[in-house]
Amino acid sequence: MRRALVVGGVGSAYAALHALGRRAGSTRAERAAAMAGDALVPCPQMRTDHAITIDAPPSEVWPWLTQMGWHLAGWYTPRWVDRLLFPDNWSSLEALDPHLVRDLRVGDTIPDGRPGTAHYVVAEVERPYRLVLRSTTHVPPGWDVRYGVELVWTWSFQLSGMPGARTRAHLRVRARGRPWWFIALYDAGIVPADYVMATGMLRGLKRRVEAGSAPRVSGRAPLRTTDPEPRERTGD
């Protein structure tokens, strides 16, 4: 009896976490609305929607999106998450860096790991309201050859102006791939984790934008494919 209660409790907790990972912070209307980038992953096997309200207009939020990336400004996720799950990550910047804020264009690359590994490609951009990132590289190394794994993954950021010079920031993630068991593993692991990762990113974005810190140079710079292993030159 006790074992059944424990199993039932764990199952209920996981189901709740999975539901939060799909939609925490977003409204029913936001989840039902079409977004830029939806057509890039038709009939997704995995989808999440998260949103937050920021006390600043879209024009002040947008630059923070353009400097995101691995060993650039980071992803604004909680530092404890990076230390626990991604120890190779540098801490996310607390201010805009004029050298990292980019005029993003379709085809630009945003790194999400060491050179030659995971990265996003800008698929759609409309400053300062929409940014769609697409990736086919977020699979474990060698699994594409060994197991025939394929994955198409998009992040769509929508910044909508609100009364009072505020912004509604909505992040939608869509993914589709094969074989079925790989997507099942992704759904089982990534969706619950998104409750921490995606909501943490949005809260981190909100805190930084609203803090209004003066821009400052961090010493970080976008990597070229010929660059050696990057080194952080400041304590940021």
C-alpha cells in the first residue's frame, strides 16, 4: 500500500511538472495563437509555450535577445542550473555588451555549444518583435549515424507591446524528429526541464531588462570557426 502511494505520488508530481513544462506562464489564448516559425515544424511532436510580462517596451527588450548564445551573453538561465547541468557554460551577462548586440539577419548563427556542435540558425527576424531560431544539431554526437536520429527544433520569440510601455514576451518551442523513441525520450526529459529552463530564461530576461544597467564591454566576442578554444577574459 505504501509503495503504491509513493509510486502514485511520484507519478502525479511528474505529470504536474510535465504540464508546467508545456505551458507555465502562458495564457490559453497565447497557446492557441499562431506564431512566426510555426510552419517550420508542422505537426510538432513536442511543443511548449511560456510567457512573461516585462516592464519595458519591445525596443528595450530586443537587444537582449540579439546578444544571446553560448559563451556570448548566455541564455539568462539561473546560474545554479548552468553549474549543475552545463558546467562548461559561462555565467549570463548582467548588462548589454555593445560588442555582442547584433543586427541579426536570416542565416546568422547563434552557438549553443562548442564550435562544431549544437547551434541555432536565424530563420525569421522582425525587429523588435519576432525572432525565430531553427536547429537540426541538437542531437547527441554520433546518434544521427548510429541510430538515424533526426530532429528539427525551433525557438520562436514574440515581443508584443502592451499599455504602459510594457512587453509580453512569449517563447514557443516546437520539435519534430525520428525515430519515435528518441522523440519520446526528448518529450519525457526536455518538457519537464523546460519548466525550469524556459521560465528561468524569461525571468532572467525580465530582471535584466528592468534593472536598466548601463551597457558595458564584457571582453567576450563571437567565435569564428577558426578560433581556438574560447577563454573568458573577465569575471562577468
